[in-house]
Amino acid sequence: MPRGQNLDRARQPREERARLLGVKLLGPGEAAQSFWVRGEKPVVEAFRRLPAEERGKVVKAGLEALGYLRGEERREP
């Protein structure tokens, strides 16, 4: 048998692999991306400690509060 041909049979389904790793698969319309955040140290550390789903909620709430999701941009003097 050629090398790697049986991997599809040996590999567990994505859902099972995610469960074993303790992660949740992305749902429809969700995206994940890594990026750097710059801010005050206690704020950044608190953000980093949040679970991924909570971080997404925090980002969305912040963007809505600042008007960025409606196409507005509030600029502070």
C-alpha cells in the first residue's frame, strides 16, 4: 500500500479531533485570525485571558460603540 493511503481511514472526524483538543469548530459565518493588539498592559492582559468567543464579543461591542460597524469613524482630537 502506498505511503499515507490509509490516513483517511485512520484519522478521526474533525469534530472529534476538536473535542479532544478542547476547541470549538468555527460556525457558519465565523472567522478566526491572529493579530497584534496594542494598548495598556492590564487591558491587553485581560483581553488575552478571555476565551476566543468572548474576545469576539468584546471586539464587536467596541466596534459598535465607536461606530465603525455603521461606517462612521469617531476621531478624538
